[in-house]
Amino acid sequence: MQLKEVLIQKDNFKKFSTYLEKTAYFLKDLSGFNLDDSDNLNNAVEILNCETKVAKRLAFECSNRNKIYLLLNCRKIVKHLEASTKEIGRALSLLSLVSVDVSFGVSNGISKLCRKMLDAEYLAAVLEEEILGKIESAIKDGNVEQSYANNLLASIAEVVGISGERSALKREFEEFKNEIENVKLRKDMAEAIQMDRISSLLGKADATTSYEDREREYLEKRNFLGRQTLEPLHSFFCPITQDVMADPVETSSGKTYERSAIEKWFTEGQKVCPLTFTTLDTSVLRPNITLRRSIEEWRERNNLVAIVSIKQKLQSNDDQEVLQSLGQLHDLMEEREMHQEWVMLEGYVPVLTGLLGTKNREIRTHTLSILCILAKGSDHNKEKIAEADHALEFIVRSLARQIGESKLALQLLLELSKNNAVRDLIGNIQACIFLLVTTLNSEETEAARDAEELLENLSSLDENVIQMAKANYFKPLLRLLSSGPENVRMTMAATIAEIDLTDHSKLSLFNYGALEPLLRLLKNDDLEVKEVAVKSLQNLSNVPENGLQMIREGAGGPLFEILYRHSLSSPRLREQAAAIIMNLAIATTCQEANPEQISLLESEEDIFKFFCLISLTGPEIQKSILLTFLAMCQSPSGVEIRAELRQFSAVQVLVQLCEHDHSTVRANAMKLFCCLTEDGDNTIILEHVGQRCIETLLEVIKESPDVEEIAAAMGIISNLPDDPNITLWLVDSEAVQVISTCLTDGSRNASHRKQITETAIKTLCRFTENLEWQKRVAMAGIIPELVQLLVSGTALMKQSAAISLKQLSESSSSLSCPVKKRGLFSCFAAPVRSCPVHLGICTVESSFCILEANALEPLVRMLGEDDHGVCEASLDALLTLIDGEKLQSGSKVLAEANAIVQIMKLLSSSSTRVQEKTLGALERIFRIVEFKQKYGNSAKMSLVDITQRGSSSMKSQAAKILAQLNVLNEQSTYF
């Protein structure tokens, strides 16, 4: 037997075949002996041959006949196999082996085989029995819904190995009907009747009949029944409830009642028939199947007429009538699946979808509920709904409305999406995917769950996945990026590269696993694949957290390889790789303080090799490399990076790049150069910075439209070593005028005014050390600007301005013009006002006097600021007023400005330098008896505190002042 070709009962056929093989084996052994009872042997062989032929014929039929037919006859097949097995076993048992010299093993084996075959049982599979049970139950019930038939046919297909596709099921069902015709030809009427019933049952399934056939049958039935409902017959009413019966049962008296009514009658203790009053056997209640079917037919006829009539009412202009009709239609559809099919066949879909466009929310909600019921039916229903004019647009529009309507629209779309053709249409509806993604975050958990399931269904199309990503829903994209075919993975990576992402979205992509598959694509040898990966990583790497993760996961290696191996990459790819490396470097500047700092370049060799690329690449890559090093110089390991860059003459390269034709490269070179001058070795700076470089920097400050570049150039100048040659070059290049312009022309550099002003003021300090240069500063009108910065500048501006004013003030005594003695006729001339400190004629431009510049008040106010640098600089500037011979006059001016009180407060400063300078100032001021008496007592407690807790030098200074105040005697050990 060819068991491989058997379509059904394979296990049972295999079991039977095993018995045959064993039987044949033993008979072959016995054929060599002279059996006394050779007739029995021949008889056994004959039976074996006969049953084998029967089994082969059965196997042939099970290999070639219709699968549905075979399943329905599985019990017969099993019985045939069992009967044949027992018959062969009976034949073997007839053999007499007593007189034959047969080994005990053979004799015992034959005996055991006989017993097994005589006791053998063959059973149909559990699933086969379940299907037969469902068929028998359905035929007995007589009124089966379409879904039952669909599920039954699907179960049969699964068990016998038929494809679930509609065409395959249809073909198999047609073959089954042919088998029924063959049964009729054999005149096996009992089987033919049963098979017809089964055919009628399965014929209700979607796959077995075309929509056109069902529509034709429906229209014939509808036209035949007419448009008027029929009143129920008298026999339809239950004598007890007087209602039309649903489950009529006949009692022992022959009368029929509603089952629930008569059972209640019995429960209440009644034993007689309600109509005949004869005693009843309460255990006898026979279903009145004929009457029940008549009632069902009457009810269904009226329901069909109702369904036909409701359609017209739905097109009424009266909203109330429409709502009432929708409610009636909904109830009918809930009652039976058959009614749902009638609604479809009656052509309701265009009418219903049209109602979705109405302004009445209740009508839309009821309509969506009805469409949900229809969509749960066949694929044909789903397709009809989707094909209706503007149906999907209306449904999607409802997603954005109130929660009740929105949830129904969502449920409807979810049902529709279970059909492949409709699913492809849903994602194309404007705003559909966006609204679904929005619903994911809804507080309505059911709506959120349905939205996620629908999005999952829609993700079968790559275009939909891309739309989801644009709406910030990345789950399907990440799945395809990780495990899809290569072309799909490239599409998803390209999507990440192209769409605009928020920082939060970029973080989410990395958090949910985008980096690993992108790194796999990055390491791919295919240049096109590598390019897509680089674009994606470039879009994601500008978030610091992502950049740090990329460094941790080893993204730097393949990116540097792209830069170094020119032959394996295109110029554009190298530019993008350089841009990503720049982002990674910027990320290292955002690390929180912890022992395990992440570095992009680990060794000096790596740093040197990467920096050398500046001289070997074009402007775009140069720009990225410069910004990469700028970021690394500002990272936690910045000190080491700056030192290593200076070590291999990076300054020389940067000085050259400051003259680069490409403005962006020049600007970035200046920024990095500025960074290297902040804490560098002055020798290296002096070696490479000449007059030409200074002229270039000043030209940039004067002419560049890039305020960041201006700030960097000014920063370089402010950080240059305090070298006479450099200062001379700066003066010769009119640096003072350039600085003056930076300070006074606020509109030009408004966006970076703070940074430019801070560096300009810092640079100015070098020009206020020399009298000749101080004059240039004064003539440029810078002193009033410095005073203004004391009032409104940042802490750094105030500090630098105070330092410059202090240096300028140190020259005031020598520049103040002495007041001429009054002559004989001087009484007729106007009196000349002299400076109260310098005792001569002072002006801002001629003597740089801080009193004339109105700097006294802001300087005094600065003594109370929290920044120690500001306090110290303002104190230094004020103390120039009591230098040398100006002690008396200067102290008086300070007292009038309330400066001495503010100075005394600095005795409690946490800065040692400020305290020391304050002690020195008070020691001089208290030499004047007037001020010692006026302020001495206020200073005593702070001075005593310093003598107890200050440094040794401060203790000595404080003790001297206390001695001046007569608190200590001059022989005290504090001295």
C-alpha cells in the first residue's frame, strides 16, 4: 500500500500495514514446514490476500477521493480497517502448530499477533469526531448561522489539509458535490440524503457560494414574499403566555406550549394539562420541531420585510425617524447573522456610510455601531464598506470626535483592517495614522489597545510604517529595521535619516534598540548600505545621550575607517561620517561627573592621526574636525587634549587656517585656537603668533559678519601672552580703536555682545599698563564705557573694567595739572575747581581721573558683590586714591562716598587676598586720627577675629591695626 498518498487516517493505515507485514513474515516462515492442516494455511493465505486487496482498494480511495467526503466517512474507513484486521487475526488463529516442529519463538509470536489483531481497535481522531459531532448537531437543529458554517468549513480544511484560501475551499466543495452525485448513482439513498444535508449546511459558508449567487437567491426570495408582514397563526401562540413561541414543546396530552412556560407550570406544582386538564407525565416534553420551524419561517419572513422597509426610512430628513430606524435595524442584526447578510444583500452599505457624514452625532454613533456588526462578518462585507464613497474618510474623521464615537470608529477600522485589501486603503486616508498614534496615549485603555492593534495590522505595508514613524510611533519601524529583509531594513534606515525628529524621538529610538541594527548596516561592505546607515546615525547622533551610547557601543571605529580609507567611500559619505564624529565629541562635553569618563580618542596617536586629516581634506570635513577638537577640548579630559594638541604644533596649523578662504573653516579654526590659548604654554604661542596673525585677527573683528568668529578672534587676542612685541603689534594695528568699536557699536554684535565685550575688556587691560597706550585708550573714549560696565556689566566685565581703571588711575597723580596761584587781579576771574584727591585740574581724557569719570560710586557698590574677583578689582581701583601723598585727601573722599564702611566689611571676606588688601588699606586709613576715631570701633571685632583665626601674616597685620586703635600694646606677641 502507498501510505504516503493516503489523504486521511494515515495513522490507522500505518497501524494496519504493520499488522500485514508481521502476518506476512510469519506465513513466510511457516511455508517451509509440512503442516498437517495445510488447508488452514491455504485458507489463512487466501484471507490475507483478500483483505489486503480490500485494504489496497480502501487506501486507493483514501488517496484519490474528495477530502471532505473522506472526512465525513472516517468512521466507515475505521470500521473497514478494524474488520479486516480482526478477519486476518481469525484466519491466523485457525492454524494448528502443535504437530509441526516450529520454534517456540515463532509459535509464541503468531499467538500474540493473533490476540492483538482480534482485540484491535481503530478510532477516528478526536478532531474528526468533534467535526462530525458539530455536523450532526447542526443538522438536527436545522437553523445554522453563516459564521457556524464558516467555522465548520475552516475546521474541516485544517484537519484534512485544504488551503484556507477561498478558491481552494470552493474547488474542494464542488468536488464534494460531485461525490454526492456518485453516491446517488450507486442508489445509496440513506447516504445521499445525509450528504445532501451536509452539503446544504456547508453551502452557507462564504467560500462555497459566490456573492452573486446569494444575492440572486435573496432577491428571488424577497420578491416572492412581497412587502407586507403577516400576522402569526393561532397555533403559534402559547396557551399559557399568549405570546408567539420560540421553543415549542409537546406534552403527554398532545398539546404544545412554550418550554419555559410549561416548565414553570410544573415547578409551581401543577400536574394537569392547562387545556385538557388531564394528568401529565412531567418528564415528557418533546420538541415540536415542525411547529418551531413554521414559527421561525414566519418570523424570518416578517424580519426580511422589515429590513427591506427600514432602508427607505433611513433616507428621511427627520432625524428622529432615522434614529428609530437605526435602532430597529441594530436589534434585527443582533438577533441573527442571517439578518446581517440580508442587510448587505439589500444594499444598505452606501446608505449607512452616507449617514456618517451627517451633523447629528447620535446618528453617526448608531451607524458606526451597525457597520461594526457588518464588518465582523465576511471579507466581502469589509470590502463593500471600504468601497463605499468616502466611507473610510468619514470613519477616520470620527476618530477625532468625542470618545464614544471615536471608540466605535476605531473598532470599525480594526475590523476592516483584518482584510488585506481594505488594510492597504486605510493607511492612505489623510491623518488616519496620526490620529491612531495620538489615541495610543489616550486615558481610555481599551481605545489605546485597539489603536495599537490597528497600527500593528497596518504595519504590513512599509509606507504605513514610514507614516507611523513620522507621527513618532517607532515600534513597527524598529522591528523591520532589526529583522526585516535587507531592502526593507535600508528603507527603514533611510526613513530615520530623512524625517524630522525631536530630541525626545531620537532618544526613544535609541532606547528601544535602533543603534544595534544601524551599526550592523554601518559595518556592511556594501557602500550603498553604509551610506544609508551613516545618514541615519547623523540624524540621531546630535543628542548627547545618543552620542555617548554610540561611543560605548563602538561606533567610532567604523566611522573613523570611513574617513581614513578614501578608496572605500565617497566624498559625501566621508563628510557625513566626520559630522557624526563631531556630534560624538560634543556628547562627551555633557557627561555627568563620574570616575568613568567616556573619551572619543583614547591615545596620542589617535589624536595626532585625526588632526592631520585637517590638512588632507576639504572644507566640510575640516569644519567638522575642528569642531570635534573644540568639543573635546571642552570635555572632562579637555586639559589633556589641549596639551597634546599644542605638543604637536596644532597652533601652527590653526594660525595658517585663520587665513583660510572658507569662512566657516576660518571661524572654527579661530574657536579652537582661542581654546588652546586659554591655558597654554606662552612659548608655543609666541613661536607661532606674529604681526601678520595679529593683523588677521583684528581684520576679522572689524569685517567678519560672524559674531562667533569675532568673539573667538577677540578671545585669542585677550589670551595672548603679556609680551612687549605682541602689545606693540597690537597698538600699531590700531587694536585700541578696534576694541573701542566693539564696546560702543552694540547693534553689530548684539547676539554675542556679552562674550565679545568680556574678551574686549580683558584685552584692554594690556593697554592700560603703559602711559602712552593709556592716552590712546582715553582718546578713544573708552573710559566712560568702562564706567558704564561697572554698572551694567557681567562679573567678568566689572572685574576687567575695574582693573583697567585702577591702572589708569595710577597715572592720574602725575597727569593732574597743578592749579596756578591766584594773581593780583584773580578776584575778577572765575574760581578753578581742583580735584579733591589729586589737588589739581583733572579730566577724563587728560588725567584719567576716576572721580571725574564718575567711577567712584559704582566701584564702592562693587565692594558688596559676592564675586571675590570683582571685590578685589574694585578695592584695588579705590586704593589708588590713597596712594602716597594722597592718603589724607583720598581717605576723605572715600569716607564721603561711604567706601570706608564697605571696605571694613571685607574683613569678613572668605577670600584671603581680599582680607590682606583690606588690612593694608585700613592700616593706612587709620593713620589719620579723624578716621581712626570715626571707624575704629566698628572694625575692632573683625580685627580680633582675624587675630584668632587668620593666617600668621594676617594676624600680624590685624594686631598692628589693633595697636593703632589702642586695643593691643605694641609689644604684644601678635607682632
